[in-house]
Amino acid sequence: MLRPLIPLAALLLFGAFAGAQDASPATKSGLRVLLVGQDPAAPKLPFADMAKERTLRLYRERTAAWEALLRYHFENVRVVHGEDYAIEMSNDADVTIFDCRPKALTPRVDEKDPRTGERIYKAATYLPESFDRPALMIAENSPLIGEPIGLKLDWL
């Protein structure tokens, strides 16, 4: 499962950043990093009540900034947009960084039971419960991607 691998992934990445402050091609980490980032041509707002124009501007720049930072510290960096991510891609990486959500495997359900009026809510799932690759999930992606598979990322 993913649970024990998240701290490992964090240690690997932060250790590589700390050890390569004066990174040159000879001192870059050999970790294979997969970045799942926003598509700058079609960024998606996670929440409707955000400062839309500013958020879209930042999202358009964000993946390129992440990629530049990662390429400075790591030899092997692959970048895919959230909609293009396939779970198998993480098998070829030492760590996957989710800076946006991939396509949902199952849709979110938020409706009322017609008989009882009780609210029925099921979060969308983005990873299967069998996902066992080291991964870092940035910002709001942590609970949205992790909680449906049992991670307790917002319980700190």
C-alpha cells in the first residue's frame, strides 16, 4: 500500500534537494521523478470560489516552474498533465509528484436518496487501493487523491 511509502518519498526528495544545493550535472540525484502537473493550456480550478484570473495565471506557470526546479536537482524528470496520467507511469518512476489530480477512476457521487432524503456522498477516486508507489501529493490534492484510498492526510 501507499501509506508507508509517502514518508519514504518525502525523505528521498528532500534529501536529494538538501544534498544538491549546488547542483551541477555531476551532483544531480539519479532518482527518476514523474511530475503530474497542470496543463498550462487548460488549467482546472479545484474550487469555484477561488480568485479565478490570478489562480489560472499561476497554474499556467506552475508546471514549468516545477519542471525547472526538478530538472535542476534530478537527472531523470518526466512531466505529464493530469488528464494524460496513467497509473502504470508511476512504475517507471522512483517517486510521483501529484501537483494536480489525474482523471478520476470513479466519479464523485453527491445526491439525495429519493426514498429517505438522506445525503449519499462518495468521493471520486483517482488511484486504486492497490497503488503502492512512492508519491507526494501537493496542496489540495493530498486529501482529494489520498482519502478515498484510506490515507489520513488532513488529520495532522
